[in-house]
Amino acid sequence: MANEIFILKERCTGCGSCVKVCPVNCISMADRPKEENVRWKKLAVIDVNKCVFCNACVEDCDKLFEKTKIKMPNPDFFHAIVMKKEVVNVQIDTASYKGVWCFAEQRHSHLMPTIYELLHVAKKLSLDLNEDLSAVIIGHKVTSHAQDLIEHGADKVYVLDHPVFEHFVDEVYTVALTELIKKEKPNKLLMPASIIGRSFSSRVAIAAQTGITADSTELSINPKTRMLHATRPSFGGNLMATILCEKHRPEMATVRPMSFPRALKVPGRKGEIINVPVDPSKWNIRTKFIKYVPEKDETIDITGAEKIVSGGRGLGKPEGFKLIEEFAKVVGGAVGASRPTVDAGWIPYRHQVGLTGRTVRPKLYIACGISGQIQHLAGMSSAENIIAINKDPECPMFKLATLSVEGDLYELIPLIIQEIKKVKDHK
Amino acid sequence: MNYFLTEEQQAIVDISREIAQKKIKPVREHYDVTEEYPWPIVEELRKADLFGVYFHPNYGGLGGGGMELCLVMEEISKACGGIALSIACTALCAFPIILFGTPEQKKRYLPDLASGKKLGAFTITEPEAGSDATATRCTAKKDGNFYILNGTKNFCSNGNAAEIYTLFASTNPKRGARGISAFIVEKGTAGFSMGKKEVKMGIRASPTYELNFDNCKISKDNLLGGEGHGLSVAQGTFDISRPGVAAQALGIAQGALDETLAYAKMRKQFGQSVLSFQSSQHMAADMATQIEAARALLYTVTKAMDHELLQAVETSEKSGKAVYDELKQIASRRWTKYSAMVKLYCSDVAMKVTTDAVQLCGGIGYMRDFPVEKFMRDAKITQIYEGTNQIQRNEIGYALIKELSQK
Amino acid sequence: MHIVICIKQTPATSNVQIDPKTGTLKREGMAAAINPFDEYAIEEGVRIKERVPNTTVSVITMGPPQAEEALRDAISRGADLGFHLCDRAFAGADTYATSYALQMGIRKIEKETGKKISLVICGKQTNDGDTGHVGPGVAAWLDFPNVAYVKKVEEVSESSIRVWRMMEDGTDIIEMPLPALIAVVKEINEPRVPSLRGKMAAKKAVIPRWTAQDIEADKTKIGLGGSPTIVASSFNPPPRTGGVKIEGTTPEEKAKNLVAKLLEMKLL
């Protein structure tokens, strides 16, 4: 049986309330056919292909019946939406899953800063649950990091240290982490939404037969159900959705980098280090890692940058990025760009911020000559502080900006650079 | 406006538009500045089958006619009238072969032109012979099974990019206009070399070259349409090729209007959008009206021509006779008058509209950073080549007098 | 070779608009198109077909009836066959249920065409869901090795593939025997525009439409019911209200005021 949802025509008053509550905008109001001889002119129509069967409209319509002050000629109104949802019974003893886990990502035996962000948010979750906080580190020559993880808040650290983990290979990491999950049964598992995290977390989820929420930016525990509420942006941040994994464990989520502050270090903090024995001989590994080629580019990578100075079409010419580079250097930040400038070949793609480029969340984002098309805003609107420099005071970027300066960027930026240098010298 | 295009024609428009907007727009300025040949774009056009829209399926084409070519030209020219010439010049090379070629000539040359594997060019102009083709000095002397070409051609569009050329030379200088013959010449033939490259005002993505022929020996099988029939080959070709120029002009005009409207709406003066001034709206209204009138004329004439042309092409494939001969059986009248009208009107509209576009954009319109001045530079050539607009008026006037005398 | 490309029809990004009154996303009248990241997957599949003789490129999508348009679009861009998983029972699927259904569809494609699957290609992520989880998920279900974030296919043969993976700090070069799955990023190629012949072929193509029963799907693993995760609620983030405008009569004054303000906010 498939899920079903339909409107009882004779009960619908066409009030439009359900349209407002639908999270996926699948309900619209249509004109009621004239011959139906009902006093209400409108009728709700549901696009079942878009419906996610969340029940919001049903609850809303039922509630309206209680609340309405309109005198009904007949009480048979509202309660107009009927949903029949397929129920799948999954029998998992959720109570036997304990503890909050964080995956500590490392590259070439160095810890990535994402783990500190995970530990920060996971600490709060573990306290709310009153369960242990553990870190899992998979790599080669990584055992020495265990104490650091403990000092950043982990109660336990699972260490899988073996030459087979020297380089990140999806299959290898998946089987190792899945085996550990099946054995230790954690309650929650957070992973970074970095390239490595995004690559293999979903493989792990499927191997462990559980659900995963991608790219969360807010995480909390429901005190009643003890479930993880993972909130994530979709449509480039224009819609936020809170996701639950009700019946499967562990509840997994990847966490967007730079969404949380880093956990503070408590030197000398004590915890348990568990060296997990690794025996790759029984694994069926087909992938062969050939080699790693480091990036030659010296410029700061925008994805992790704390400060970004971005240039847009308002620069008018490719040479404009020289000025932006100089500005970025003085501020100590990376260089970003809007899509039209990348399309025009003024600057390489890796600098592009936006829906089809990188998503960034710096402390400071300076947008120079960027009007603020929605596609660009999608990539940077969660920056903590946005400074806009633009000729057009009506541009969308000004509405978003913390501080905005109206004027010719070629006039203003050199003056700003000069001013910053002056202040720095003064110090 | 719904012009009731067929499914195929609509697909041609969609694909051409996608290439124009996605691939050509971002690079048009580059090619305008550097005068490089847009080979990467030509490759896109090839992969999308756009070179073959007006060829018979027997040569790997899609079986369309002039209308299909016009749709491609219009859409590409909306982004860049210069890059569009890679297709138009190839068409101008192919049309004489399609109309006058023998079955062998068609089999030999058309498939490569239809696939875009080889580009084509058409060369008739000489230093002394422009509008007056009868002054042709380039000679082709019969020598057994060969012709020996000598002389210079200039202003050859698609110059060094082409590999197949249709060329006009005198086989009998004494007979003047009646001594001119058409030939097919391939690049790489001994004695055929490129002369100087012209630096132009507009359509700078299209290379214009001088061609030199120094005892260039070609087979007699490369004679197109019989000795002394050159002018009728040229005239027959122009009849069906001029709408292509018209479509280029129309696309340039539309492209300029689109850019201008977008800018004028955004640009604020005296606290309001420039487009909110009635004087601007009146200008825009005139531009849009002229463009639509031009388009209506172009499509109507081209569809009427195709009605007869496609029929002739089809019968020619069966009979083995030249398309032009088949056409004479069907065509109620020659198309010279109407094809001249289309070329005249569309190109005059393009010049008018692009000039007004620069005016409406004000200072920025005059700047190289903004594409509108390029449209204006590109538009000018459409009033000049494939017969100046003065020649077009002559043709129309001559046709009117002739019709009067026949009443 | 037999390549299967997984695609999704999503709202065209160029049309993403915000309702100025409510600040919410306008979805009405939004044109649907192939997820832009999937265009690179299609192009890469077609390029491999041009490199390796006797290669068939199949495209699969899961979605409502109108998603068939995305399959036809893929055929116009050079793919050979399209397959459509279309059943209300698939609706409301999360990444787990989506990847399950797609892999069952891929198994069915192998059975129907009689051509063994060598390579599955996905886009990096979709522009509406934004998870990047479905590709690796499909690999997990099929038990194929996989590499995501692929920016170059260096070598490919009937039996193996060598790819470049784009990492934050450089490039990993990885080799896998086939069958395998790759998820590609936009740096990998520049997608072509459909060809006229492709477009005509796409119009005529017969695209089978398969239900959950057709692909022999386990009903507890598909659609909303088979999804471990559910959307509990969704909301529009509070829109930012415009901040402080830096005033000043001359550019010099403005620059000075801005820097002072930045210092005050401890941003320098």
C-alpha cells in the first residue's frame, strides 16, 4: 500500500490555512467547480507527488475545527484532509544504544579542526542525555592524538591505528567504522560534513542500517523522547528542516564545518583510550590508493577561512581582483568571488561562493561590488558579519549586510586599505 | 508571437539559444578583441548538428531549408553576429553546390559541410569588382582536363578557416558578364594562398582574407553549373542566401534590444529607472515594432521559398538533375525581389535599432565594456555584404518595372 | 561497458526566487530541470562512451511522472536509454530509501538489457536536497567500491578506472576495479549542449516506467515508510534586517568610519 492523502471536498471551506502550514508547498487553492453548489468558492488541492506525508495539514485542519468562530450552518466542516500512511514496523531495541560519538577526521596523521567543533556540540548533547561522549579516530600513526581529544571533552577515545588507514579510502573506512558501531552500539554519531565525512558517512549509515541527516547546522536533544533533532538548511539556506531518526540507531548526522565554535581545551583532563584491534585481512577491499598530490595554490582556501573578501560583477574588469587580493591580504582573509566573475574567467572556480560554488561561514565577509543574487547569498548568508561595498544602495546585499558602505569600490577600497594599514602601524 | 514552428524547428531554436547564451555570450568579447577564430564554439555547433540543418538527409543533413538556417543564424547572432558567420559563410559556400552541383559534386563536398567537419567560404569580390561583378579580373583558363586560376580575390569571409571555397572567375574575359564561371576550390591546392588579413570594424570573430591564385590548377570537374553561367550561379545563390544575412541582422537587433532593456530598467537617473521615462519607452517601442515587422517578413518569405526549394531538392535527388533546373519547373517566379526586400529591411532595422540601443544606454552604451556598441559595429556589415542595400533596392526596383511591363 | 547515470529532476536554480513579502521560497511556476550537478555526470558518461567502444549509457531517475522529461533531456545530451522509477510508493523517501530504490532499479536495468553494469555515475549532490549521500549510498547497497568528489577520470577500461578525487588540501589518485561507482564534481568537464539528433532521438525514445513491484523492492525500504529519517518540521530562517549604513560626506570619511566600526566589533 502506498501512502495516500486526499481532501474531502464537501468538508473543505477553502480557508487556505493548510497552504500556509505545508512545509513543501504542495497544497494550493483552486476555484471550486460552479456546479457543486457549495457556498465556499475555493478548494484545497494537494500535489501528492510533492507531499512528504508529514501530517501538518491534517493537524492544522483538525485544529481549526476547534478554534473556528465562524458559525457553521452544519458542524460538518474542517477535518477535511484524510491521510493514510503506510506504517513499517521496525523492531530495534533503541535503549541498548548508548553514548554520543564524534568522528575525528584526520589527514596525513593530522587532526582536522572539525573534530573540535563536533566535540563542542556533542558535549552538550551528551550532558542532556547523561551519556558518555566518545571520539573515534581512524588513521595511521594517530594514537598520539587521543589525549588531545580527551582534553577537548571526550570521555572515551576509540583509536583504530593501522597502516591500512594511512589514506582515506571509502570502503576501508566504512567497514572499520561499521564494525565498531555494530559492536559498541552508540546512540548518536556525529561526523563532519567535510569531503571525507560526506563521502563515507552515508555508506556507513546504510551498512549499519540506520538514518542520517546531512549537513546539520543545529543539533539538540528532545528531553522527552531523548531523540536527536538535527536541523539543516536546504535550498541554499532558504528553508530549514528539522530531521528525526525515530526507530533506528545510531542516529547519525554530519555537521557543516564552521557551524559551531571549537571545544575548549582542558589540559590534563582524564579519559579512557581504547585501542581497537584492526584485522583488515577479512575485509573485501578492492580500491587501490595510488598517491596524494598536494595543492600547489598558495592562496587561502575559502571554505575554512575566518575572513573572506569577495569581488563581484561590480569590479567591471578582471584586473579588479588585484585590488580584492590586496584588500584580503590586509584583512588577513581569503579571496572569494561571485559566479559571473568566475564564468567570465576573471578568477578560478575554487574562489566561487554560492549555490554552485562553496558555502562559507566566516566571521567576516566583505562583499565588494556584489549585488546579492539569491544564488550568491545561498553560499554566504550565514556569515557572522557581512560588510557590503556597492554603488547601488538598493541592492539586496545591503539588506543583508551588518555594515554597508555606498560608493565606488575603486575609490573606497584603496582608502580602506590605507586606513587599516595606518591603524596597524599605530599599534 | 507564435510563428507556428515545427517540432524540429523549435528544437533548433532551443539548442541554438542554449549554445548562444551559455557558450557564446561569455566569450564574445574575447573574440571581438582578439580577432581569434572561435574554434571551441565551432566545435560546440558541430556537436549539436547545427551545421547540417539545411542539408538533405542523403548528405547527413536534417532535411530542412532556409528557414532552419535562419533560425540558427538569428539565435546565434543574438549573442554574437560575428561567430554566427562560421555557419553563414559555410552556407554561402554550400548553396551554389546544392543548387547547381552535379550528383558527384554534391556527394563529394556536401557531407563534410553538413557535418561541419570542413567549413566553407564564398568568394566573388575583387579589388576592382565589388557590386559590379562583371568587372571580374580573376581568370580560369581551360587546359585539357584542368582550369588554371590566376588573380586575386578579396574580402573573403571565413577566409583561412574554410577548407572548401566557391569561387568566381572569368573563363572568357571577352564575353564580360557572360564569361564568368563558378568553381569549387579546396584549400591546399598548389598555387592557392592566403593574402593579407583585414582588420574590421565589426564581426571581428570572423576572419576576412585576401585570396591569391597563382597558376592554381584545378580539375575541370570542379566547374560548377557550366562555363559562362557564373553570374546566374551567383544570383541563384543570393536569392536563397540573403535571408541568412537578414536573420543575422535580426538576431543582432534583438540581442541589442534585450541588453538595452535590461540595462535601462536597472539604470536610475533623476531617482527613477531610465525605462520609466516615456521618451525611452517610445524608443523601445519603435525598436521592438521594427524588429517584429522584420521577423514577420523574414519568416514569411523564407517559408514560401522553402515550400518550393525543398520540393526541388527532393525531385533532384531522384532525377539527378541540378536542383536549380528542377526549381525552374516549379517556381512560379524568381525570388530575387523578396529575398532582396528581406535582406534590405532586416539590415536597415538592425542598424537603426542598434544605433538607438547605444543612444538609450547613454555613456555606458558607447563603452567597450558593455556589449551594445559591438552590436552596432556588427550590424553595419549587414547593410553592405551579399549586395549593398543600394543593390538590393536596384533589384527590387528592377523587379517592379518588369512586373509592370508584364501586366 | 555499461554505464548507469543516476539523475534527479529538481527546480531550476536560475529560477530560485524569494517572495519579497513573506521572505519564503517561491516554488510556484518554478521550472524543473536536471539537477545541475547531474549534468556533469551525464557528460562524463557520454565522454567515456566516446573513449571506450561498445559502451551503452543508461540513465535512471526516481520521481513523479514529469521527471521523465529529465531522462529525455539526458538522452538528447548523448545517453542511450532512460529508465524511470515512478510509483507513489517511492514518495517521501530519504537518502536511505532513495539509494535503495535506485540500486534495485540499476539491478533491473542489468536484467532487462542483459548488459552487465560496469560503472555507476552520480552528480556530487542535488541542488535541492544538498546531501551528497545518495551516490555513496547506492554503492553501499550494490556493494560496489566508490569514490566521491571525482574531478577527473584519468584512465578507464572494461575492467578498471583510475580517478582523481578533489580534497580540501589537494588531489587523491585512486584506482578501482569495475564495477564501481563515482560521484563527480563540476570541475570534471564542461557539459555539452544537446544535439539536434539527440533531441529528436529523445522525443522518440521509449522510456519504461517501473513501479516498486516491477523492481521487486522490499516495501519496508522504500518511500516515506521505508525511510529511517523524517522531516519533523520545516521553517524559514528569520530574514536578516539590514544593518548599519556607514555614513560620510567624502569617501575618505566613509573609509575611516568603516575601519573604526570594524575595530569596535573586533573584526580586524
